[in-house]
Amino acid sequence: MTLHVPFDNSYGRLPDRFFSRLAPTPVAKPGLIEVNDRLAAELGLDAEALRSPEGVSALAGNAVPEGADPLAQVYAGHQFGGWNPQLGDGRAILLGEVIDANGIRRDLQLKGAGPTPYSRRGDGRAWLGPVLREYIVSEAMHALGIPTTRALAAMTTGEPVIRNGALPGAVLTRVATSHIRVGTFQYFAARQDLEAIEALTDYVIARHYPEAGDALGLLEAVIARQARLVARWMGVGFIHGVMNTDNSSVAGETIDYGPCAFMDAYHPGKVFSSIDQYGRYAYAKQPEIAVWNMAQLATAILPLIDPDQNTAVEKATEAVHRFPDIYQDTWIEVFGAKLGLADTSRDDVPLIEGLLGAMARQGADFTRTFRGLTDDTARAEFAEPQAFDAWAEGWQARRPDDWQARAAAANPAVIPRNHRVEQAISAAVAGDYAPFRTLNAALSTPFELSAGHAHLAFVPAPEEEVRQTFCGT
Ligand code: AMP
Ligand code: MG
């Protein structure tokens, strides 16, 4: 069986200073963990060929498939608010692009593929834990209908990776509509490389926002997508964990799953990331941080918005200030649907916030409470169920006849709970991939829970609870 990847590469045609061309570093002993059949089909790839020795070798970085143009992209970024002028793919290599079944250009990237000129002190590798976490969570996000990068495959390297001790190495094949970040624009802006910003702007417009027309149109379009994306995260209790500008995709996909997590008990101030000491990227802070990130993008492309700086600032500010309205409208739509409401408006905000407030005070589980609205089990999630009953009176008066079907379609029964992700990783490290596969299977249809997967909807027992997640390094 021969592997044929119909590459159609465009990023490599940008000026040389956008990337460094280099091949992945081969690994000792490539091994297959998983190939995503449905995504492979969507990309026009033969999953069996990806599973063949030739495919496994390519996906572990040991052979460069024909037509690939492997390169590491350069970018910069604000990390936890602090400026870092030089980042880039430090452990990822873009193999190239393919046009998918819907005519959309998608990047194929190997994450954990060895050092690059942007690795700084890193080893360019990933261990099994973050690779499986990104696989599980990104695919779950997709099944929930939320824009995200995808996971095409996971391979083991047969090499240890040294973190806190030796851990098994792995490589993830990530698929994205592109890997262009706010930080990509910032990199060139910081160097006052106007020519590069122009080339990048043209490229992003042509690739992602053909209707945008110009730099201002692009900014408005990115802001709208980002606002809708973050509102959708909020609707599933997702905390990204590292919303740095280098982890913010201009295509509006969720990208760079590091210390991310879905909440169990609802609390707006919840933080999981072990490195987020001050709660900068707490659940409820996410919209505000996204606005900040969008302001950084606006700053980077300012000279293209208008030749007159004051006019440019005025127009960019206006665009950034539109974020809260777009966010709020989407948020109401998302949470309105979760309550089974049909035509939502700003008047529904008190009802939605009434429930969230009670949930926070009572330590109610986010996913189970919303799902429980459809089958009368929500009240049991409250330490004092009367708190739920008091809120539910107003809800019952407001909801339409078909509320139940609406709510069932908007509230997943199963999300990648942290303790289950951790258990899948621990088992895999010990050589057992069954929990990883079971979890993926359940998460592929999050709105239906089969009897065999019932345990995946339970909250963690106190001893199973995960309070911190660690960066994907
Ligand atoms: P992240 O926090 O995962 O978004 O990573 C921030 C930056 O550090 C990115 O430019 C990564 O490519 C780089 N990086 C993270 N881990 C490694 C590693 N093990 N080796 C080299 N570079 C890394
Ligand atoms: Mg990153």
C-alpha cells in the first residue's frame, strides 16, 4: 500500500523570513497509536495507507512524504501579557497543505517532530500525555460543533522524553485551517516589516476571509470569529488555559491545547493551568482576554488600516469595541439554547445568569446541570435543590413547547472530564490504550450516551479530582 498525500502547498511561497525549511528529526522506533478514519476521509487520505509502515513512518517524522514542503513557522507573542519577540514552531513542523472534501485548505503539521531554529532551550519533542490530551480534547471539541484544530493521528517514537523523569515520546499530526496566529502578525510588526505584514494580510484574506477585502475588513472578520468562538467555549465550560497571542488563531479555531480543561463544578473564577498563578486566563476572563488579543492584532496591522495613524487607530478601536456585542449575542444564543429557549434576546440574560449564579453558589456540576434540565435531574446537582426550584419557576414560564428537544441538542451528556483524560493517559503510559479509545468513542457523539459509557458522565470522586493541568511541553 502506498501513501499518497495530495499536497498543495502555499505557505512556503511566502517570503523566506516567514519560516525555516527543515525536515522532521527521525525517531528510534515509530509506532502507531491511532489514525482518525473520518478525518482522513475528509482530507482525501487513505486511512489504511496512513496505518501502513510507510504511513506510520511519515507520521512519526521518519520519512518525508512526496510533495511535502516541511517547514517551521516563525511567530512572536504575548505570553501571560509579557512580550516575547521570538517564538515559532519549536517542536512542530508543517508538512504541507491539502484541499479537503469541502474545498478548504488544511495544514498537516507534526507536533513533537524534533528541534527547529525556534526551539530555544526545548528539545522539540512531546511526550505521550499532551499528545493524547490534544487528540482527545480537540476531537471532542469538534464533535461538540466548536471550531478547532483536529487530530489526524498519534504515533509513539520509541524514544524517551525527559520531563520530570523519562516519559514515552509521541508525535501528533495536527490539522488546522491554518496555523497563522495573532503572534505571526506581531512578529513582523515588531520588526516594522511592513512588506511582510502586507504579504501576510493578503495571504490570510485570500485563504480565510476572501469577503473581507482589506485589512480593516480582515480585522473585523477575525474579531467576529474570535468572539463567537469564545462564547462557544463558555457554553461547554471550557477553559483554554494559555490564551497567549501566539495561541490565538486568526482563522478562529481553538488551537494549542496545553493546560486546558472542561470544568466539573461550575465556578466563573476557575483556573486549571499550573502556570497561571494570577488567574489571567480563568473561565470568566476569557472574553476579556480575547479582546486584549484582538487589540494586539489591530495594533500589528494598523499601518494597513489607514495611512493616517489617527484615522487608523479610530477605525481599529471601533472594530475591537464591536467584540463585546458579538460575544454577548452569541453567548445569549448559546445559553438560551441550553435552556431550550427558541427566540432569545438580551431580556433572557437575568434568567441565564440566575441559573449560573445558583450553580456557582451550590457547586453544581456544569455539564450535568445543563444536561439534567432535559430529564429533571438538574436539581440533584445542587447542594440545596430548593435553590434550583426557585430559579426553575421563571424558566418554566419562559420556555416554549419544544424546549426539551432544543435543550437536549445543546447540552452534551459527555465532555472530556479531566480525570478521565488523566486516566486515559496513565493507562496509555502503562501500555493500555483501551481507556483512550473508549473515551474517544464516547466523545464522538457527545449528545448521546450509550449505556456502556455511562461512567464517563459522572463527576470525579474526590480522590479522582484533577485540580491542575500542566503545559503541553
Ligand atoms: P506553548 O506554551 O505550548 O504555546 O509553547 C510556547 C512556545 O514554546 C512555542 O513556540 C512552542 O513551539 C515552544 N515549545 C514548547 N515546548 C517545546 C519543546 N519541548 N521544545 C521546543 N520548543 C517548545
Ligand atoms: Mg503555542
